[in-house]
Amino acid sequence: MAPGRDAAVALVAGTVIVPSALATPEHDTPTRSTSRLSVQELRNQKAAVALLDQAFNQHRPGKAAEKYISAGTYIQHNPNFGNGRDAFVTGVTGYLQQFPDASLAFKRTVTQGDLVVVQGLAKTSAEDRGTVEVDTFRFDRHGRIVEHWDALQAVAEKNANGNPQV
């Protein structure tokens, strides 16, 4: 990615497609319009990105959780975090205390029905090579996050194929 593009958010529907505005020339793929998404899907998509941005980039996990995570039901599938909105806040706060320069650059999103997937690059510091992060959120009919899964993969020092991991 070119400098300055890391903070951009790609909003796409149905399948992982890198919008040409974010793609490197050698990995350019067609852009797919978000116009096929319902109003609720678009809201959910924006909410998923906003939750991660406020929690990990603005370092305001409490405010983010209050606005986007269901107070009554939040099922967490990451084994390092407990269930519930408070557990999210406690876990992210602890992470940010350990890594005060942490950041998350958004690369692309996929939205289908009540599910939103956000792919990004998490870094603990400017010197960190990073970790590819794929967060999947399930939303209720009111637009609140009720379930979360994630998959994490460290960015490799050597790459056999020359393709970016994110």
C-alpha cells in the first residue's frame, strides 16, 4: 500500500474485492459498488469499522463499546476475552495499556446480511511488522453488535510468493 492509504476504509459488498482506489497496481481488481447493500447492511458495515477505529486508533474502547455493542448480549469467540460489553472494554483497555502506540489500519470489509467482516493490519508500534486481523461481527436487528470472531496472523518476515498478506 502507498503511504496514506492505510487509514482508508474499503466498503464492499458480498465478496472480498479490493477497490481500485486502495489496490496496488500489480494487485488491482475491479471495484464493486456498495449500492447493492441494504440500508441496514451499510449501517452495520460503518458501525463495525467505527467500533474498531474508536477502540484501537482513538483509544476509546469504552465509548466505542457503549455505542456499538449490545448491552445485553455480546458473545465473544476470542479465547482471550470474556463475553459481554464490559469484558470487551477491559480487554482492549489492557491491550492499549501494554501497547500505547497500537493502531489498526483498515484494508477491506465484506458485508452480507447481519455479518460484517473487517480485514486490517494491527500494529503495536511504528516499528512492528504487524498482524493481519480479520474481525467478523454479527449484528442484531437494531444495529448492535452481538457476536464477534477474529483470526490473527503475524506478518511474515519472508514471503515465498511476494504477495502482500493484507
